[in-house]
Amino acid sequence: MKKITVITPMNNSSKHIIECLESAINQTYKNLEIIVIDDASKDNSLELVKNIKDNRIRVIELKENVGAGMARNKGIEAATGDYICFLDSDDYWVLDKIERQVKFMEENNYTFIYGGYDYLRNGKRKKAKVPKYVNYKQLLKNHTVFTSTVMLNMEHLKKEDILMPDLRRGQDYGTWWSILKKGITAHAITDTIAIYRVGEKSLSSNKFKATNRTWNLFKREELNIFKRLFYFSCYSFNAVKRRIF
């Protein structure tokens, strides 16, 4: 039975961290290690996690805030699982998420899988449409791989392959692109396996920042200006189409 590492970074996450971790603890698939990286929280997140009675949970405490990507890297370095997956502290999983993904991974000997998810905003849920598979160029056009649905096969990858770049935002896509550039295709269970909680920080007030961040990510990929404009226009169109309620 494969061992699955769940990596959850948190920073001032007291509002949702219990629901998040319970969705991992209560999975139908039980062979888990759950690594929670406290990114210098100033609320009672850490206390809440330490009060959970489950010996599969390991806590890493960071003294200084380093951001989600670098916190995830601490979890990756500590991971001992055959497969690694990610669960952000605002999100939660359906209870057979890991069981279904492990079966999907093993039956097809995949390296990188992801899945369908629902947006949760103001108490309303809407399913995000995800493609059955994406390669590097396709993922540049459509940022449809949601971090809390990703599972990586560490029998095919090395830890250095999946360490995230030192960016405050967009580190996950920098990592997915890096993996797919090796000629790997990511495959999906298109049914909903995770819920993405859209908070105020994800709404229109930060659209300019998101746009600027994505442009800089394309620049970091060393795409020439014409390719950058092409992929950025595709990204923008797909982002609007995906998020409209």
C-alpha cells in the first residue's frame, strides 16, 4: 500500500484549518503522513493543529514567514511518501480523493495527476471545468491545474524536480511548468475532488496583481515577447471563462 504525503502550509489559518485537515484525516485511504508547515502564524492556528489527536500529523514550525512556496518546500524535504500531494489551508477534499487518485495513478503508471474542483464563494459552489490532460504548452495557455488536487509520483521524480521557486506568488505554476517541460503530461480525474474557497483576497481587488504576476511568470519562462503575448491572451481568456459564476 503506497504511502501518501500530504503537504499543508498555513499562515494565520485558524478560520479553516480544522475543516481542511479533517478532510485529510478522514480520507477513505488511510496510509498517510500529513505534514503541516506553520509559516510563522500569529493567530492560534498552530495551537489548533497541535490539539488534533492523530499521529499521522507532523508539524514543522517556521520562525519567519517565507511564503507558501518555500513552506511547501520544507514539507517536500521532510516527505517520506511514495506519492506527494498538496492541500492548502483554506481548501478541503472530498473524502475519497486520495483513494481515487492512487488507483488512477497506479492503473496508468502516471507521474503527475490533478483533478476537478469546485469554487466556493459566498456559500455557493460552482464546478471548474478541467481538461483530461495537459502538456507544457497547454498549461501555459490555461492555468487549470489547482494545487490542492495535485499528486506527484515520487517513484518517477526526485525531490529537486518539485521544489518550488522562491516566489511569493505563482510558485506552484513555476513548478508544474518545470515538471511538464521534461516531456511529461499531467492527467486528470475530471470529477470534483477538492473545494477551493475563494476569499476576499482572490476577488477583483487583486486582479491587477494577478495579471502582473502571470506576465512576470511568463517572462521567467524566457518566452520571447510574441510568445508571451500569445500565452498571456490565452491565459486571460481562459481565466475569465473559468471564473464566471
